[in-house]
Amino acid sequence: MQALEQAVLEGNRRALARLITLVENEDTEGRAVLDVLFPHSGKAHLVGVTGASGAGKSTLVNSLVKEVLTRNPEKKVAVIAVDPTSPFSGGAVLGDRIRMREIAEAPQVFIRSMASRGALGGLARATQGVALVLDAAGFDLILIETVGAGQSEVEIASLAHSVLVVEAPGLGDDIQAAKAGILEIADILVLNKADRAGVEATEMALHTMLSLGYAMAEDDEKQWAPPILKTVATEGEGCMRLAGMLEEHAIYLHQSGEWEQRDEKRMQHLVQALFEQQRSRDWQQMLEKAKTREILRQVTRRELSPYRAVERL
Amino acid sequence: MQALEQAVLEGNRRALARLITLVENEDTEGRAVLDVLFPHSGKAHLVGVTGASGAGKSTLVNSLVKEVLTRNPEKKVAVIAVDPTSPFSGGAVLGDRIRMREIAEAPQVFIRSMASRGALGGLARATQGVALVLDAAGFDLILIETVGAGQSEVEIASLAHSVLVVEAPGLGDDIQAAKAGILEIADILVLNKADRAGVEATEMALHTMLSLGYAMAEDDEKQWAPPILKTVATEGEGCMRLAGMLEEHAIYLHQSGEWEQRDEKRMQHLVQALFEQQRSRDWQQMLEKAKTREILRQVTRRELSPYRAVERL
């Protein structure tokens, strides 16, 4: 085990892949790994990449990483591709991997797919664990790609230092992000597929919604106004500007003190997730007791109200 | 308070709206309301309606309810429209309400929007509470419309007796439901906007994915094979068949004993949600303690690993 950890700190990729699997499993060994590697973490720039299905996130990540490596060939970059799994999504995951094949061959790039069927909280927990390992292993930039939907927007904001929200024209009759509520967490808005019809309308709508959001968020006086960058990821267009903007955001975070704030928030979120995982195990243990099952049966028979049931438990 | 409850049981709509607000607030009064009304619940057919943004769920709900009332004018129908809220989604909620304006005028129809910024678990909890009140108030059919994304598919399956998953052609380069993983929970698949180009391809893809899902789900031998119904909700096309199919599913559930099973699962889920809410309050209380904050600071400084932090807490 110690040899494995040493190998990871020295940049051994196979050792890294094995450690990540241990951490994903969340068993005793995985916990031990995190305990040992944790003090080495805290240097990487964690970037969340989110947006609706069909916005071209994987292609954008591929082009962005190529651009980052062009600017600085020494940089070590990792990609965590998170997929809310279903028996059906095997194809989608495979498709994502194909879209990233260009960067997958670069020696300083490490790509990891995470497909967890568990609760969203569980996914965030495992993602944080994997990010910590990659951070400790010396990756400078870690991109976490998720399908931005439902509750995950809150989660990704607590996972990353910078959040890219990816939009594209014509994904539905509304702008997807507006309904899912992910615009608020964007540090950089990427309008991908900018060569498509309808891009002007989408851009205008994004501008309007952003300014509306700023008008409503009176309580926090942010100094960083999220820019809207147009890209055509399949051609790499706009990705140089995006790579530069990400660096600018990192500098802004450090100078403003927000980096530390987000780091603190991230750690608090992780500890809370682990705490709730423990509680959830408590619930599972309770479920196995005959008394709990009898109380639940009384609720189903409408003999006991749900609140009273919680009191009894 | 007792007068209010009596009024609700007698069908007073304003009293109903007030009680629902109390239940949504989840305060002492809301709990008391649920305790009193709970024994009167357990008769309604709860139907979840989910699917990607842009699939036309609200329009479908509007047309479906019209059809249900044509078949049986005595039926009392309620719609709970759940929206993962953002400062930006006011427009979307308003849009949904406009799409349902036809049924909103019918005296036997009650529509309630729920826009909660809280955690998804909180949303499910509140939705269950509201559904229980409507159930106790004598509504025969309760439609719960949610944006199907991320984790909510698991939640909606534990909220409803029947689940409609709504798809439409051309919502992205994948079928949205496949990525979000909601096909597995569909009792009835609705392919809306069936007059649009590409409907054949989408239908074929749905058939393929459904059969794939069945091949993989070897462990449970379901007798109900989810049908795929094509609709053009704006024209009401296919909605008569859909209304009939919903009735068929209710009959199937009763005859197979699945109705009771789902009801049991639903109650267990609600009690668990309330239990976890209690735990979450515990966490908030802990956060206020100086000792907890010091432990979290140690984690941020990488002096204490997250797992050790949970142990200390």
C-alpha cells in the first residue's frame, strides 16, 4: 500500500488508476489512501464543466485541454468525466471517450470516467475523493465534467474553484440552463456550437439572464463578472481565449481571497457528505430492525403519521 | 385550525390553498395539519410526469387533464408542478402556467406550483406533503410534474404510483432520458411532438433502449411492459389513449398488488426523508459550534483528513 502511494506521488499512472479505484469503492483501503494522500493535496486548480446534454461538453474539454497544453506543455491535466449512470448510458460514456481521444494519448493527460448509480451525494463524495488523489498526484489542472441537471449545479459549485457552464443554440425551446438553474454558478459561460443558426438569439438571452441574475444577487458584491465566450469546439475556435480566461479566473481567485473561501467551502461540503453517509448507514441499519418495519407498516396503513413515525424512530 | 381542516375535507379551495402553504413551510402548524389529514389519505392515484426541458410536459398535462375530464366529468384532478427554482426560472414557471390555463379554469381542477430552492430531498419531502393533503382532500388523480434530471428520477419513482416519461424528437444529439437515466422508471413512455421531423428515429431509439433495459433487468419479472404512446399535446392528439392507458395501469397496479408495494415504498421514502431532515438539522446545529468550525479549518489546512474529521464529529 505504501509503495502504491509512493508510486502515485512519483507519477506512476497505473498506480494512480488503482488508487482511484480504491477511493471510489469507499472501503477501508480507500479511506486509508485518502488519509495518507490528503496532506499532499491543495495545489490543483479544480474546474467544473457543466451544461445540458448536447451542448458539446466533451468535445469542448478535448479542445480546451489541447489549448492548455499548447500554452504550457509542462502542465499536467486530469479530466474526471462524471455520468449519472443508467443501464442505457454505456453508449453515451463511450461516445464521450471517443470525443476526448485526441488528448487521451498525451502523456501528461489523465482521463477518468466515473459512472456511479448511487445517490447524487454519493457521486459528489466520490468525485471529491478522486479529485483529491489527482491533486496529490501533482496534476495542475483538474477538469470535472458533469451533466448539469437538477441538483448537481449546487454540487459542482462546491466541488470546483472555477465553473464553466456550456450552452449551445437550439437545445430546446428554452435555454436549458435557465430551467435547471445553473447560470448562477457560472464563472465563465461558454456558448459552444457558435457556428450554428440561432446563436445571436441564445447569446442575447444569456446576456439578459446574466444581468437579471446580477440585479437580483444584491447581497454579494462580486468583482468577477462572468464573461460569455463563443466557441466552436469541434474546430478548436475560441478555445485559446477560454484557456486564457481560465488562467485569469485562477489569478482573480487568488488575489481576491476567493480561492481559499472556495477551498474551505469544498472541504466543508466533503466532510458534510461523509457525515451524511454515516447517517445514511444508520438508516439502513435501522431498516433491518423489526421495530422499524412495523412502524413503517403502521404508516402505510395510515395508522401513524410520518412525523410521529420519525419521533418513534 | 380544525375549521380549516374541516373545510378542506369538504372541498373548500381557499382553505386547501392555505393548508398546502402551511405544509410547504414544514413548521409546527404544517406538521399538525399533516398529522390530522394523514388518515384521510391513501385513495388518490399519484402520477409522476417527468422528462427533459422542452419535451412539452406542461402542455401534455393540460391536454391529458382535459381528456380525463371528458371521460369522467366527476373526477377531481390536481396538478403539482415542481420546478427546481433559480432566480431565472420565474419566466419558465409562468410559461408553464400559461400552458395549463385551459384546465386551470375547470372547477374540479386544482393546480399548485412548487418552487423550492432547497435540496432535492427537501423538494421531494414537500411534494409528498402536498400530495398527501390533496389526497386527503378527495382528489382522485394527482399529477406531479417535474423536470426529470439528475437524481429526481429516483425521487419521482418513489413519489408516484405511475410514472410517465415524456420525450420529444430533436432535443439534443442523444435522447435526453438515456443520459439522465429516467427510462428505467417509466410505466408509460410518451413521445410528444410526434408531428415533428425525426420522430421515427426517436421512437426506434426508445424501443431499442427499452428492450435493452428489459434484457438487463433480469432480476425483476415485471408483467407490465411500458408502452410508447405518440402524442401531439398542442392538438390533444393521442391524449385520449394516454388517459385510457393511465386507467389501465391503475387497474394493473391494483390487480398485481404493486399498488400496495409502491404505496409502502412511498411511505418509507417519506419517513426516511423526514428522518434525514432531522439529521440535517443536527448538522446545522453542529456547524454553529466552535469546535466543529475548528475541525473544518484543520481539514482546509490539510492537517486532518476528511474521514478523521467525521470521526471526531
